[in-house]
Amino acid sequence: MNTPNNSRAYALCIYCGSRMGNLPSYGDAAAALGHAIGKRGWAMVYGGGKVGLMGTVADAALAAGADVTGIIPDGLMRREVGHPGLTRLEVVDSMHTRKQRMAELADAFVALPGGIGTLEELFEVWTWQHLGYHAKPVALLNVGGYYDGLLSFMRQVLASGFIDQGQHDLLIVDDNIERLLDRLAAATRPGTTSDYGHI
């Protein structure tokens, strides 16, 4: 399936842990997501790492025939965590440039289980979406209820008046990979533009 607005492959940006976590289900979900991306003829964009869930989802997407682009800061590349087998690996000067470049290349965003870096990336693109810097869908793959606590907290934030219902409802949440990917494709608006340069 191609992106709704042109003939290039629909590019999904993946945020996830650079560790595997302590449940096999996390790695299983990362591998299944990578496989599903390739099976649909989609492309993948991510942080360029070869370790943890990052490496797992990239390897699975590559094995399923997906075009996989990694964006990694030079400092992490020097620590030898960059994935050498990607379709493309772009080495950039900073974490900020990395995140901006990933966002530019993506048609939609999905967060799998991960740590503070994953959360930071998720909240940043969710915030950018709310502020109108992009109109690309943002989603959580809630593997085994991993994000239940976060979702409960966001309902508290909503009830406390710090976000409105529209902001809250921008985030797509699902625990089923195929259904989540279908929802992202349906939510992607033709002719989507971005204004990351003015953030």
C-alpha cells in the first residue's frame, strides 16, 4: 500500500527502546511490526540503532523487504551502535537534527515500548501535531498493556484541564498491529505538509 498522496512508499517512523525490556512480548511485537511494514510494501524510518527493540524492528522490516532508513547522531555512531545493514544510514550532527529529519521523512509515527527517549520523541511529535507543525498521525502500540499507566495519567491531565479532548484524542492507541496500521493509513491526509523549520 502506498501513501495516500503520491507513489512513494508510505514511511512509518518507529520510536522504541534501545534495550529489549524484560518480557519476550516486547521483542515479539517489534519483530511483528517490522514484518507487517515490509509485507504492506511500506518503508520505515527510525533512529538507526542495531541494539534492543530498535535493531529487532529494523531487522524484521529489512527481512520482509522494506526500505529502512536510519538517522543517527555522530556521537552514537562513534559508540558503534549504528546498524550497518540498513538501506540508508544518515549520520547527523545532533539529536535535534536526528528527530527533525526522522519527522520530515515520515508519513506517520508509532511508539513501541521504550524508555525516556521513546517517551520524549512521542510527546514531541504529539505536541507538534497539536500545534499544527505537521498533520501526520501519531500512535502507540500498547504491547501487553505497557502504556496503560501513561494513558491513565493522560486522562488525569485531561480531567485536570491541562489539555482538551481534541488534544487527547489525537493519539491513536491500539494493541493490534494490523488494525493500528490500518488506522494510521486511514488517518493520513492527502497532501500533508510539514513546517518543522519553524519549530
